[in-house]
Amino acid sequence: MSLYEITYILRPGLEDPQVTELSSHFSDVVKSSGGGEITIEPMGKKRLAYEIKKQREGHYICMKFNGPSDAAKEAIRQLRLHDDVLRALLIRD
């Protein structure tokens, strides 16, 4: 099992409860795929360096977890398919 870090950006129009709900949803995706020790760090709403999907700001969230590569692949797949996610990046530590 490796340590993974996924940083993703959510649409700026989302309210805090919606951001929390989406974070817990993606955390559940990791758990159901065999991941464990999940840490979610909301980094707040920040201005983007360039426009992504016609948006200039976004809610940044960093999720760290241990797990098999299948858990990381499934999480990044789900993130990229979701309409509220502007961008997602997966890093293996």
C-alpha cells in the first residue's frame, strides 16, 4: 500500500455544506475501494492562475490516504467525471 495525495478544485459557486458533502463522497469512494487513513484538508477558496471551464476561482481540497493503486485510480476517475470538479491531480508519495 502506498501513500497518495489528491488535490482537486471545486466550482466556486458551491456553498460550504456542499463542499463538505462532496469531500465526504470522494472519501467514501476511496474507502469502498480499499483505501484507509484518509485525511481531508480544505484549503479554502482561491483565485486560479488561469481560467478553467470559464471559472476564475475555486475551492481547493487536498485528500491524503493509504491504499492500493486501484483506490487511487477509482477516486481520480470519479473526480474527473463529476461536473462540480474543475481539476484533479493525483500524486503518489
